[in-house]
Amino acid sequence: MTKDIYVQARADHVASLSSASPLSAVEELVWNALDADAREVKVDVVQNPLGGVEAVRVSDDGTGIDILRLEETFGSLGGSWKMAGGGTTPTAHRRLHGRHGRGRFKAFALGSHVEWRTTMNAGGELLSYTISGDADNPGVFHLENASAGPATGTEVYVTGVRATVDVLTNAEHVVQTLASKFALYLKAYPGVRVWFCGIPVSPVVVQRVSTPYTVRTESGDEAKLEVIEWRRKFSGKGRIVFCGRDGFTLHERPSGVRSGLPFSYTAYLVGARFDELAAENALVMDELHPEVRAWLDAVRRILKEHFRQRAESAAAERLAKWIAEKSYPFAADDASPERARFDEGVAEMRSHLDGFDALPPSERTYLFGLLLKSMAPQPKAGKGEA
């Protein structure tokens, strides 16, 4: 059996949805798998012998795509079966993410040809079929029967990859980015596993530390805040993420607070009130909405104090290390003006020398010696000296 499915939307609108970044496209495909009750989702980048990307594959062990809902799933843009599903997945009753029927089109941001190879349980029998689409005509999908697979699930296979997909070959960066996106979800549902090129996407693996807080606005409203510091530094500053009661991201923005430390962080603000604000389109107004501004101000106060304490702790640990390795030329209890000037010079040195803290003790001792020598008073020139 073959069949064509037509999307009821303008072609330019469909095309605009497929212009997402590769990372955003992968994120949406993972969400689609999780919304299909998948317990395990695997993302793989298929490379040729020369290291070029030939395909991107996202596979899951979920319930598959319901053939009875194909017209609704692939033919209706702006609506989704998820809106009528009570807000939870049918089997595991996990919180649903997507509701607008747009995520599938982001797959075209990865490549020009996309196939959804899916197997579902139809009345106790496994039924398999393939839905395919092309970027040059994203308003039409083709349905074809296939031989039944061994179990339910879906594999999204993208070929004709775009040049921008090369960003996915940096596995370390991708894993940490995905971990930041799925952090609260994976904590809420510990039985779920997401993999990227064989590496577990786990916030526990890629985070340095997670610190919980309670945020209170001046009006007395409360929400939970979780500040996760990541092991590596992302481009850009830290971010504040508004999440609903189940931890789903509703809106995110730059925090406006610098950590002053060599890592990135994400501040997750979680509360039922944010579901309501998102429904009112208030979160996207940021500072222009009085209540949203009050939440942002409260979070920023906590972040500033959090990183002030973290900076003090990091400085104390650093000093203890230098004293233990005997590279630091002063005692820990030395309160002399000379030490204060020396510490100012060290701070200046660290700001200009990347990797200073990773230097071997012998090199650090040498640099500290040069700095100490430069601070020594110079002898005055004698009579008759030029």
C-alpha cells in the first residue's frame, strides 16, 4: 500500500519550521520519541571513512506512530493528538512535551530526505510502515508498507545531510548541550535513557554540581530553583530557564549574571505558575512583564550570591593547593601589604594566561618568583651614575 499525505499549511510556513539548527532538530526528534513512551532513545551520526557525515539516525523503543492518526500526525500543522491526550503519554503516563505538531518538520534541518521507519502494535499484531518526505516538497509525505519489525518503535533516518550537521561530530559538546535541555526530565524519569553516539546523555555525568534554592519574590510567591554548573564552558553566558511544574522548558533567556568562573551554568526555575504565564504569552515578554521581571530579579539576586560564595571557595582551594606544592611564597596567615600586592599581581597574571591553574608546580613557582622579583624595590642610582 502506498499513499500520499498532504500538510494543510502554506509551503513557506512549513519550510520556515525546517530551518532550525541541527542541535535543535535533534532535540525535537528526541522529544518526539519520549512522547511516544520510549524508554531508550539513541542518536547516531553515520560517518563515511573520511569522517564526513552521511546520515543522522534517531531510534527509539516507543509505541511507534499510529497509522490511524497519520493524517492528523503528518497532515495537520498547528495541532497535535497530544493536545487531546490528557497531557501524558498513553502507557507510562509521562508528561508530554510537544502539542503543536511542528517538531517533525525540524528533521529537514538535518538533511533533504527524511524517513520515519516505524512499527506499532495493531490489535496484538506488529504493523510496520515507512513515511518519507523531502525538503524540496515538505508539504507532502509518502506512506509505504514495510515488513514487520521485531518490536514497536521508530527510527528516523535523515540523508542528504546539510553542511551545518558537521557540528554534531563534536560529541562532547552535543552531549552536554542535550543534557542541559533534558536535565530535569531525565531526573524526573530515571528509567529513561538517551544516548548520543554511544555516550549517555546524563546531567549527572556532565554537571559539576547542582544546587537547589527556593526563590521568593517581594510579593511572597515561591518557586524552586536548581542551579546546575556544567563541566565545560558553553559559548555565551549562563541562562535562566522557566519550567512548568513537571520540569519542561517553557522559556529561556540569558541570565545577565556572570559566574566569574571557567564553566557555564543553567538556572532552572520550576513552578506551576509558569505554565499559566506561558499560556498567557507573558514569559516571552521578559522584563516588560512585571511579574516575569520580579521572578528574574529574584533569581539574579540568588545567582549573584551563589557565585560570590563559589568564587571565594574556589580561591581558597586554589591557595591551599599552591601552598601545599610550595609554589606560593607567603604563609597562609600573612597579612602584609606585600602579600596583598602580590595577590593583585597573581590575579592579573591569571586573567591573561589561559591554563595558568593547570601549569605544573615548577612553572608556577618560576612565574611567582618573577612576579615577586618585579615587586622588589629597585636600588637608587648612586652619585655620578647616569
